[in-house]
Amino acid sequence: MNRSTALRAIGAGAAAALAGPAHGSAETLIPLRVGVIGSSGQTEVPYTIQTFGLDKKYGFALQIFDFAVPGQQYTMLRGDAIDMASGNFIDLLRQRKAGLAFKAFHGFQGYSNVIVTKPQSPIKTFPDLQGKRVGEFGTTFLDWLIVRAAGKRAYDVDLAKDATLVQGAPPLLNQLLSRDQVDATLNFSSLTMAPIAQGTQRAVSVMPDLMKAAGFNPSCFYLNWHIADKWVAAHPGALVRLDAMLEEAYAKMRTEERVWPELARRINITDPALITAYRDEARQIDDPPYTPVLIGATQKLLDSIIAVTGPDAVGVTQVDPAAFLFPGHGRR
């Protein structure tokens, strides 16, 4: 998963020609430093922007910095090494509480992670996880907090208390399941796609379905694009163009086929059938609803999480409206 940290400046030429007229000359382009995990779906939008020269079209000079570990983007934002990165709403609120000056401004991905088991397992439904060994990638991660809250509300099952937890990095969790060292595991949908298609894993519960069973709104904020306050202040009016650039990138991803083989390759998917499955899932979960209306629904979700886990496991109690900017509100 590690790749050397590299700055990739986007040049002019053929890509710029695809994009159409630029907002300014090279001397007036606004630098935009974006942090991504290069071997993950976080590269989808930056790669599409590169391919079609959208940064130049909207007056930016996109620069990409790779990082390896989730959470490292906040250290990079704090150290003024990047201007923009993705992350979930809980981490946004936690980091702002700790003094990091940044805000969400656009949806990145909706809920999609999944609890899986082996095909022959007797585990058929969520309540069957009681008393079993369940893998997880971090008990303070938003997905796990929702699993606890939704499981308790829908089925009166809190896996933190009613199962034996085994923690590991997401790729390791697949190995633990294959070796029968866990009976089931929560994992990223991108890492379960191939095993499910190949018949070595079976889905027990998908996050949106689990949320619906608990009465939670699966359109609540999840992963958003975040931007540093310093960048917004330094470039008045640029955030609206940045938001529009992301919208066009997502539109390209919904209609252009040529970007998907390379995007799939970056997460080690090369089988044509799996490339298609990856594309279809990304088109379903990318660019989720992002409107002020969802602040209230997200607060209800947070309240339900705290009711089960307690406030210490979460670290925040309020979905602060000031943490969210809506430059595209009214346009979509």
C-alpha cells in the first residue's frame, strides 16, 4: 500500500486541450495541493482531473501528494503540506476540536463497507455475529461506531460487548478470515469485491442496509472533501470554482469509460469483470448528497452512536454547522 511520496504537477498540452479554455495563464494558476492514499479510491477524482486537464480549465495547478496511513492527511494539513484531502465527518469534527482549521465543502463517497464471512459459515444475518470472532480495523473509526449503534438499535446486539473483537489492518483482515482466525469481519468494500465475486467471501451486512434497519439515514454525511481555511482565505472566490471542478470530474467518471482501467489498476484490480464491478460501485457511491439538510440527520446519527458507545469513544457531541461549507448549494 505504501508508495513513495511524490509531487505530480499537471502540465499543459494534450490534457489541457481536452479541457477547453483555461481561466488564466500558467502564471496566474492557483496552486492546489491534494493529499491522497495513492493505492486507494481517493485517486479517482485527481486522476480524472489530470486526464481531462480540468485544473487548468478552472484556474488551478493541481499537485498531488501520496500518503500511506489513514489519518496522516490531518498531520499534513496541520503542517501546511497540503490544502485539500478527504475524510469522514467524525474526524473532521475531532480535528477541528483539536485546533485544525479546515472545513468540508463537497461529498466524496457514501457508505459502502461490508461485514463478510466465508461462504460455508453458519453466520447468515447480523444477530448471528453474537459470540463470534469479528474482525475490525479500529474501534474509534466511524464505520465501527455505526456498526455498534445500528446493531444495538436494530437487533439489540452491540458487537463490542457481544462478540470477540480481532483488530487488524484491512488487507490483513481478509487473510485472517481465510485462515479461520476470525469468523467474520468488517472491511472496505474495495477489498471485499474480488473475494465475493470469486466466491471466497459472502456478505452478511452492508453498511447502508444496516443503517436503514436501525432507522438511520444512509445519506448522512460520511466521507467528504476537506479544504484548509488558509487556502480559502488566500484565494477569495476560488472555492466555488474548485467545487465546480469536482462536479465536472464526477460527471466525467459517470460517463467516460477510459479512466476506469487505470483507476482499477491502482487498487490492484485487473480482471475485466472486476473492473466493471468496481466502476459500477464507484458510480453508485461517489459524489453523495451534500446539502445543509443533512446536518440534522447526521446529528441524529451522532446522538445514536453516543447513546451506545458513550461520548469518550466518539470525542465530539455536536455536528457543528460551521464545519461545513456549501459552495455548490443551489447548483445541484
